[in-house]
Amino acid sequence: MRYRYQRWDGTQDPWAEADDVLENLSDDLLEFGDLGQALRRMMQRGFSMEGRRITGLQSLAERLRNMRRDAMRRYDMDSVVQGIEDDLREVRRMERDEVSDRMKVREESARPGEQAPDLDSLPEDDPLSALEREFQQPPFGDRLDPRLDYLDNLEGRPADAIKGLQSYDFKSPEAEAKFKELVDKMRQQMMQQYFRGAEQALQNMTPEDMARMKDMLSSLNDMVRKHNNGEPYDFDNFMEQFGDFFPENPKNLEELLETLAQRIAMAQAMMNSMSPEMRSRLEELMGSLMGDADLMFQMNELANALRQAMPGDFWNQSYNFGGDESLDMMQAMQLMERMQESEDLERYMRGVGKPSDLNEIDVDRVGDLLGDDAARDVRRLREIEKMLEEAGYVERKAGRLDLTPQGVRRIGKQALGKVYQHLRAALAGEHDKPEVGRGGEITGDLKPYEFGDPFHIEVKETVFEAVRRSGAGTPVKIKPEDFMVERTERKVQAATALLIDLSLSMPMRGNWVAAKKVALALHALISTQFPRDRLFLIGFSDYARRVQPEELPNLGWEEVYGTNMQHALLLARRLLGQHRGASRQILMVTDGEPTAHLLPNGEVLFNWPPIPQTFEETLKEVSRCSKDGIVINTFMLDRSPYLMRFIERMTQLNQGRAFFTSPEHLGEYVLLDFLESKRAMLRGA
């Protein structure tokens, strides 16, 4: 194993090893035979690593959906308009109190039982005269309470109240200031739906500011119109003049349009989420707030042009709010922004196909919406592909991610390790103590040299033998009988053919992953502990074919009918025939009886239920294997009467063994059988 070290800078997150990641995705890789699909499934479902859970995108997406559901159950979107109405009602109350107080002063100034003094009889500088004159001014005439009636008549739709108070001559400085503050705030919030930088321009807007705003909208609408018609436009010149309206600093028109469309669609979604009555009131209110027909026309033009430039269902988005918690317009806009961001993020997470796709996700936004732990897990999911590549387990070829030979070997070793976990220590160890002989592996024991022994001389012991024989002194004279050599094991070579059923019934019955794990584990066992042995992998369905070890992880089942054991045994017999000096055996893993065989012309005959001819042709091949001294051991993953009857007949002919097992214990059975066979070969050698 190789290790790399670097200075800790606070950003590293040593959360896993590549081996652990590879092991987590191996089951899906073996089941589907596609590394990309295995990565997708692991990222979507998440995984556990040394007691830590890495949350999958599916769970994160579900949390985003639940967040929106909770918000809809909590908030009342109609309260935005109701809050504005409450603020306007408070302005009128403050003004009414001021007017009532002034009327009270006037009434108290009159003598008991006397009429209020005639205005013409009072000096011009008399305070009471000034108060009277104020109440006599139009539009209130000479009535004592005209302002109260006027204020009372403004009760109703907020747009009417805004219009009425905009032309009203306030007597309460506090009410006037509150009304001005309310109108300015609503204008800023409304314009934020379009331009993030426009709220400052609208504050204390002069006629010149309003004219510039309309010029900007006119130029923008003209540019969007040209864009939609495929005509040339000057984006850079537009940004030079009006860039202060767009602090996002878009790089091109498409980026600007996307930003504007998102914000306008968000405002539209807020209005769509209100009841029809409240939506109508808010639309009227927005019109009265602008107070400029040309400006409203330009803004409506922009919205329509954006719909044409960027069509989509998002323009009609709405949310079914049913809570009772109030919101003001700013809070509602912020909530809608979070709702839409969460919806976009959820949609993207559910569609992620590979780790590199996560680079498009704003991890900071994930943290804002779901918390730091979620952001951390997204960062970790991003690292999976790079981690596997740096470990040498995967590589990208022609845009496709594939396992390297090193990755295949690692999965095989992991499969072997899992099988060994379930075996007794005595059965999972090395060979039985072998006989001492010639030509095998060095054992570490010593013996006097005999003619024919490999010349593995132990120099120190050889010199000691010469000294013991001849005594001390120099030179030391070494004779042939002084030579000591290291003992070696007696070795036998085996050739094994592993036959794996590739028919459709294997994945349908849940046997497919277990069969591939057995093949990988057996290959890892032979290649690491018995390197002189030969292993042939053969897959069979309607036809049989040889499979190379590096193909195993991506090997898929075949969506065809037919279990052609006869062809598989024929191919295995021919491959094993190349190793006549070795002990030869066939290990066959299947969950079905033979239903197909080869005809003399090389075509396949399939039939269900199995016909006697298929059984006969398959048993003929079993007899040929027996004649060649090839033992057939079968591992059955099903107990159908057809299969049991056939396997019983096959074992009678071949003197091999049959095992009925489950997918969970298949690996243990196969490896135990192989190791026991190996021990028997050693004992009989």
C-alpha cells in the first residue's frame, strides 16, 4: 500500500480510503456491470464508512422537499397583502388621532354656550383663526370633520388607500413619515423583483432618476427583442450605461436574462401562491405604487420578452401555503427564493449522473439550506471519482470511466476477504503440511544436499558443517557432504474451469451478484496463493463463452432464454484438455436445469420444459469429461425437481459432488470445495 503526505492546511478531509469506497460500490458494480451506474447508485443512496454515514443525494433531495412542505404548512402568503393593509390602517389611525386632537382644541376654545367665533371677526394672527382657516381649505369646505370622513372612506382595497393618501395633505408629521416610509419600502421591494440594485435608485427618486430607470428598461427591452429575433445587439454598451442596476455583473445577455427570469418568475410564484382576491389586490397596489404608466408598461414588456426568451413551466410555479404565520413582502420574497432554490437543487440532485456533476452545485447554498453536515457530504461525494483515480482503481477512456486491472484485482481480494470472514480459521488457512520433495516452494527447513535437489544452498550452515567435520582453522575445506540446502514443498498443479450461469433467471432470483463475487474471489485466491494453477472462467446462457478475469466486474447477464450446460461443459473440457499433466476440475454455478443444447450444425435448440434430448446431450458431455478424468462439482441455487433429478444423474456418471446452497453462502461452498480438492491433490501427490 502506498501513502502520500502533505502539509495540513485545514481544508483536507481525510474521511475515507479508496479501498473502502471501492468496496462500497462493488455490489452495485457486480450486479449491473457498469461502473458509472454503480457510482450513480452509491451517490444517490449514500453509504457508511467506518461508522460514519455519508448522506446520499436522494436523502438530501427529500430533505429539501420536506423543507418546502414545512414552509407551506407554516406560513400564510395572503398575510403579505394583509400586512400592507394593516400598515395603511395604522397610518390612517395616526392621522385621524391628530385631526381629532385638533378638533378637540377648537371645540375647547369656544366659550360654554357660545358659538365658535366667526372666522372673519378674528385677527389674522389669532391661533384659533389659523386653525379655522386650515379646516376651511378645500377639499374639505367648512365642515368640522371632513378629514375624518375622507380617511374613513379609504378603508378597503390597499391600492385605493395608497392613491388617496398620496394626494392627502397630512396634518400628522408622524403619519406622513410612516406613509412615506411604507411607500418607499414597498417600491424598493417591488423593484427588487426585477433588479437587485434598483432599490437604492428608487429611494428618494427624483424625476431624473425615474427617467433614467425608464431609459434602462427601454434599452433592455430593445436588446431582448433583438436577441429573440436573432438580430445583433450591444450588450457591453448597455452595461456601461446601466451596469449599476445589475450588481451580479453578468458576463453576457444570456446570463442577465437568466438572472432576471429567475427573479421575475419568483415574484410571479409569490403572487400565484396567494388567493385570487389577494393577488388582485397586490397587482393593483403595485400599479398604484409606481405611479407612472410608462414605467409599468416597460416592466410588463420586459416580463413578456423574458417569457419568450426563456419559456418553461417555472413561470407558472405556485405553492399551496396553508399556515397562519405572517410575512411581509421582503420576507415573502426571501422565502420564495429559498423555495425555488431548494426546488432547483432537489431537481438537480435527483438527476446527478456522476461525481463531477456535483461541481455544478453551490455547496455554500447547500449549507445555507440544509446545514454544514449536508454541505460536507456533498463535498465528499465530489471526491469519490478523483479518489478512485488517484488510487489507480479506475481510469477514464473515451469519456467513460472503467476499472483498471488493479481495480479488478482489488475487488477480487475484497470478495475473497469477505468469504474468508465466514470460514473457520482452520479451513481458511494455508495448505495442509506438505510432504518434503523437490521443485516446490522453499519451506525454511534445512536438509543435507542429495542428488537432484534444487541447489538452494544455505551458506552459513554449510560452512558450519565443514568446520564441525574438519575442526577449527583455515582454510575451511568444504566437501559435497557438507552442503546444506533448504527444503521445498512437493507441488501439484491444478486446472479449474468455473462455469457461471448468465441466464436471465440469475438476477431475477437474486443470485447474480453472489455468482460474480465467487468468480472474483476464486480468481484472487488462485492468482495470489496458487499462481501455478490455471483458472478458466466460462459464462453460459443459450451459448457458452470464455470470460477473461478483467471482464468480470462489468460482466452482465444475458436477456435470452436457455441454459446451455452442454456447450459450457464442452468448452471447459477443451480448455482443460490443454493441461493434461495437471489435476483438472469443473465448478459449475447455476440456478436452473439444462434447457438448451447445440445441434450438429452449431445452432442452439431451446425448449421449456426441458426435453429428454437436451438432458441426453448434456449427459454425453458429462461422460466425456469423466473419461478425461475431469471432476465436475455443481453448486445449485435452486431446488426445482428438474434440476435435482438432472444433477443426481450427473453426479452418478462423474462421481463429482453437488451442493445445494443460497447466494449468501455460495462463496463459502465454492472456496471450501476448491481448497479441499487442493489438499486432496497434495495428499495424493
